[in-house]
Amino acid sequence: MTMNLRSFATQTASFAATLTALLTAQAQTNAWDDPALQDAAWTARGCTNDARGQWFRDAKFGAFIHFGLYSELGGYWHGQACDPAEQIMGLGERRQSIPWKQYQQEVGGAFNPANFSAQKWVSLIKAAGQKYLIVTTKHHDGFAMFKTATTSYNVVDSTPFARDIIRELSDECKKQGIVFCLYYSIGDWCAADVMGPQFTGYEDYMHAQLRELLTHYGDIKMLWFDNYWYVNDQWKNDLPHAKRLYAFAHSINPNMLINDRCGRGAASTDGDYATPENQLQGSRRTRYFEVVMTDTGDDNWGWVKTARNYRTPAQLIHNLIDCTSKGGNFVLNVGPTASGEFPPQHVALLQAIGKWTGTNGAAIYGTVPAPECVMEFANGLQAYATKTSADLYIHVTQWPSDGTPAVVQIGRTGLGKVELLDPTLGKVECSSELKNSVTFLKITKPEIVDPYATVLRVALQPAAP
Ligand code: GLC
């Protein structure tokens, strides 16, 4: 019984299902694929084959940073826990909110992340192998983490810290070669007119802020909208509004990518790519996607001072491989602490991931899925495939438990050298057999394997004689 490597990680039920049946079933249950929710003219968008999207398709691994006034509180308001922590002003989905004045005075008045260092953050991100950074310029609390003329409710004018965090990060990203991207919440709990019938005043306010963000911080390659649904639900399914917003942003920077969270949310094909959250299953194969994930096993994007449930390097590296093998990106979130640092647990994760990407990056960056790879799915073997024009990469995350070789069927002939991408693991023993133009590659488990994923490079051409 065989199974396509790309779908392997999503398989939880019976292994007897064929790949076709599996994909069909998934398409039927995934609202994102419902054609009734799609608008033909609008779906023409998308960065899958678009030159604007080249950097994004190659980057594969990004960093998300949720940093704002909420970081000051670490998930607790006067001793009361709030989930998700970054929404503490609304006390989680706005069940009961902290009055704006009080939030501004008490929290803003104390916001002083003295250890914030753009240089340290960006260095950590870079060493982990993350190629781009998305940072919250304004979350749902409406607080601007940048200097703006639109409101004094911003980090420079309303906190003792008084430094433009977005400026420092954008400068540092430029210096270190990390692509700098902006998160911007459309929903805003504090702006004037935000609840008005047509949002006229709010729309102007938002456009003015976006103009500042898109013109004062260098060339912005990607804008990450969020939270179309909070403004009393009025923007939900408001297609003209969404189109206006996309058009406005593109009128300032036509080459910028924009995610899908504007207008109709997850059940839409708006924007350049899909952004499934905290799950690998919803990745839409018909469209470019970016899985965004918290570093803890819950839905907190802002820092929680009591968090202990950090994900493991193995989970995160497997997620990165999984997304890449399906043709998408993986983005790992961090909520920096009140003092302005990445939590030590997150730093440890980045270091472990960086060690793996540092050695195995050739199998991730700039690769595409390799659907011609099918493996004999037996005895607990777990593997994925990616490729470039020159090489095929087999990522083995779990070897057969009974010591039998891992068997990979490759729908190609005339393959070349097979070697481990990490030379410190030594040599790998393989044999191959050709049947009906399919190469059956049998890989014996090397004596030393990578604890997260052992990667084999298979040359697509035989070596020159
Ligand atoms: C969720 C959270 C929101 C967060 C976002 C990041 O939608 O509710 O607070 O910013 O995820 O993707």
C-alpha cells in the first residue's frame, strides 16, 4: 500500500484510503474550497505564479511578532487571566473590555520594555533560518507601535518608552537582510467612528496610518491584515470595502503581497495567499498558503508570563517540512516579554531550529513540492519530499521501527548520487530498482540519524562520466 509523501502528515485515519480519496474528502470538508464562496474576478489574484511572490515562495520560513501594550500585562489583568493574551483589552473576544482610558493610562503609562533590542531580535530570527518578519504595528486595541500623526495613542507619544519600535525593527531587518512585513489590524477597539454606519471617518484614519506605514519604513514587501470581523461584524462579507482597501494599499505599493484577511476572511480567496492558523490540515493546496503558529500549544499570540506549554523543536521542524512539502510557508510566532525580550523558551526553540535549518536549508529554501515521490508507507516510516531543478530531497522524520529499509518510489529514471545532506551523519546505504519507469529507492537507516529529520539529497541527473 502506498501513500504520497506530501499528504502524509495530514493522514490521521485509515491508511487504506487512496491519496485521491483522501484529497477529495478533504476538499469536501474544507470550507475554504467551497466554490460558492468564491468570486471569479477576485480569485484571479494570488502569488502562486507571480513574480511579486518569488521572494515569498523561496523564503518558506518566517517569524511573527505580537508586541504591544498587552505585552506589558503578560496575559493577566489585575490577577485575572485573559486568553488570548494579545486581546486583553477586550478581555478575550471582547466579552468584557477594559475601558480605553484606563488601558491607555495604566498600561500605556507603564509600557517601558527597557531590554528591547531590534538587533538582538533580528539576529535570533536570522540564526533560526527565518527569512522574513511580520510585526504587529497595530493590534485590535488600536495602539500604534509606530510614530503616527493620526493619534497620540502611539508608542512614541503615549508611553515612557517613547521609541518607534517599527522604525528600529525595519532598519535592523534591512541591515541583516530579513524581509520586513507589517501586521495591521483592521478592527480597532478605540478609534473614533469605528462603529459609525459607513466607517467614513475610520476608513480615512486607517488609510492615513497605512500610508505612513507604507511610505516611512522603506520598501514593504508584504502587508498582513487581520481582524475584519470585529467591527461589529459590519465588514464581514463586505467585498467592495475589501477591494477598496486592497486597491488603496496597492496604489502605494503595487508589488506588495497582501494576505487574505480582509473582506471575507478564511472562507474566501481574497488577497494573495491563505493564512491558516495553528493547524496544518487546512492548508489549501490549490492556492499558496502560509501556516501561522503560536510557539505554545494554545491560541495566545501575545506573551503569557505563566506559559509552560511551549511546542518542541521536533514539532516545529516537522511543521516547517510539512508546509514546504505542500508548497507553502511556515511562520512561527513569538510574544516578547514586558521587558522586551523573546522568552527564553522561545530562544531555545529558535536555536534548535537554526541548527537544523543551518545544515538542511538546501532542502527547504527555494524548493517546491515533489509529487512524483511516493513511499511505501510501512512500519512507522514518516517522510516528506521537496525538490529544486537539480535535486530531490527526502526528509525522513521517523524511520521504520522494525529496522527494514525505508522505500521511496520516485516517478523518474536516471537518478544520480544519493547522500545525506548533513555530512556529519556519515554515509547512507541505498539500493535502487527500476520498474515501469519508477525508481524504487531502498534506504537503510544510517547509524547516526538527525533527531528531527534526516535529509537525503538525490541528484536528478546521473553524474557526468
Ligand atoms: C488570531 C487572534 C489574533 C491574532 C491572530 C494572528 O486571529 O485572535 O489576536 O493576532 O490570530 O494570526
